[in-house]
Amino acid sequence: MKFRKMSEEMTEQEMLIVLRLVYPCAQMKGYRRYTGANFVTVFFSLPEDSGDDGHKIDFLPDIIYVINDDDKLDGIPIDEADGVCSGISNIDILNLYKKYMVANGYSEMWLNNPYSEA
């Protein structure tokens, strides 16, 4: 497997898949690619939202940053955040996310990996 830069190659469908790992009922409203830093910010809404409520989350190659609605700058890693989804622990969500990223070549585990295909 060859490393793929997620900020350039991840499709909207893939963004929706990883968003729904964290928030199963989320509706994606948009996204922004940060090619220099290789991450994607996804903007979304939830069924319980009212009016113009909106949320955002950052997907990096090997971690998710949950951004609280009142945060203006950085979010916090999902493994340190309060439970974001009922029924599934944040650690389980992160493990599923990492598996997805490795399987699709987006994980930085593929960078300079001597055991992967050249």
C-alpha cells in the first residue's frame, strides 16, 4: 500500500463515512481541505439542531479532533473528549477510524514503511 495524502485524495463519500463513525445521524454540510497540513475539516448538522446550528470536526491521518461549538481555535483529540456518541466509546470510534485510514492508505503509518510495497 502506498501512502495517500488525505487532504488531496479523500472523496466526499469517504468524508461522510468517517463523519458517521463519530456521529451516525450527522448530515454533512461542507468541508475544507488543508493540503499543507494534510487534514480535512467537515461541517455538519445533527437531527436535534435547531435553525442555523452547525458543528465541525477535524479529520487527520491518525486522529480525530472534536471541536466544541464554543471553541474558536483548536479542538481536542477524540480520545480525550467527553463521549461524543451514545453507545460507543470514543476509543472504539478512534480504533475504527484508524482501521479505515490504514486500509485506505491515508494513515501516516504508510510513510517510510519498509514493509509496504514501493
